[in-house]
Amino acid sequence: MLDATAGRVVLTHFFWHRCSCIALTAGWSFSCWILMKVVNDMCPNITRIYNIGKSHSGLKLYAIEISDNPGEHEVGEPEFRYTAGSHGNEVLGRELLLLLMQFMCLEYLSGNQRIRHLVEETRIHLLPSVNPDGYEKAFEVGSELSGWSLGRWSNDGIDIHHNFPDLNSILWEAEAKKSLHQLHPPPPSSSLQVALETRALIAWMEKMPFVLGGNLQGGELVVTFPYDRTRSQWVAREQTPTPDDHVFRWLAFSYANSECHHLCGGHQSRYPYR
């Protein structure tokens, strides 16, 4: 039987000791797998490691699944994803997801009912590094010597975060033509401007029936959600709500206020969201 407190201390020490040691001797892709393997060994019945594809330089894009039936889609059980690191030099999201998988494993073992409910009623996927090539570039130089742009883009110079098709315009055109029943997102273009990482993410999203997902970035205190684009031409700012706008606003408000509870001493959040 695992002593939760002792296990948390031991794994935390081992986890970050391994992280610092591996980072000095191996690339991110391998060290990411090792860190996931630590959690997988601790919680083999609720975790599964897999990769969704490769980066431009051939690094694997590792993800970890957390579920009471890893590897199986259960009818009626929602699938959720967290991604991070689309800008390789923004490491906060990557670290948060690595800590999240550790936290969920330990809390599940210690009998935390909220975590057990999430694991048993949701299939959760965590992809800590969308752009491992960019991370490697920034890491090699170090934060003291690298500029804001080093490691931001993919190895072939593409901003992965802004590399997805404009589905907003496709939807609005279909609404105008009253042809929503014929709406089919186009396949990724064969253009060289579509990054391999982008193609891997699109294929992943087409394979997994995700009902919700979040992407963590660093640098700004904002929460963005669909439609993050104006519908009218030549208009810089405009409300463009989706049918699920109330859900997105509730999620954004809950996230912002939860963060502010820790950072602002419990005062009302002033974090913007859109």
C-alpha cells in the first residue's frame, strides 16, 4: 500500500532529479518519455504512453492518456485533451502538464475522490510538447542568451499555433449558403506551409473524438476561445459567439478566478478573457 505523503515526496524528488539529469544528457523527446514512464510505472492501470507523430527533425510527439480503461474509447465517456509547447520556447505549459500527470497519479493512489471521479468518468490526454524542435533550440542556448523568437517556430520556420485552417470562414460561408449539412473541413493542404507537427495534431484530433481541449501558452494573461476571429471584414474587434459561448465563458471565468485565488490573495480576477 502506497503511503501518499511519502510517495509524493519520493516521486517528486525522483521526478525532477531525473528531469534535470536527463535534460543535460539527452533530448527533450527522450526525457519526456522517461518522465512519463515514471508515472506510468507508478500508475500502470490508469495510464498509457503513446506518440501522435514526429516533428520536422524526427522527434516523437509523446502523449500520455489517463483513464480507468487506457487505450479504450468508452461510449458516453468524454475525451479531453491538453496540449502545450506549440511555441517551443514557452515552457510553462509543458511543465504544468508534466506536473499534472504526476499529481493525478499520486492523488488517484491516495484515494482523492475528485481525481478518481475524473479518471473514471473522463478519458484525459496530455501532450506536453507540440514543438520539441523549438524547445531544443531554446534550451541549448539558454534563457540568458536566447531572444524571444529563438525556438518559437518549428524547425522549418512555421508558427504551429497559427498554422491551422480557417474553419471560421468555412462555417460562416456555409451558414450564408444554408448548406451546413454539406460542411466538411478541408484536408490539410499539400503546401509546404503546413508543418508536420500541425498535420500530426489534425490527424490526432480526427482520430480521437475529443469534446473539449485546451492549449497552454506563456507570455499573456488571457484566455481565448472560439470564435477568435471577427466575422465582419475590416473590423478589428467584434463579438463572434459560438452556440457554446456560455460554456466557454464559464470555463474561462472559472480558470481566471482560480488562478487569481492563488496569485491575487482571493480578490476578484482582472484577467481578461475573450
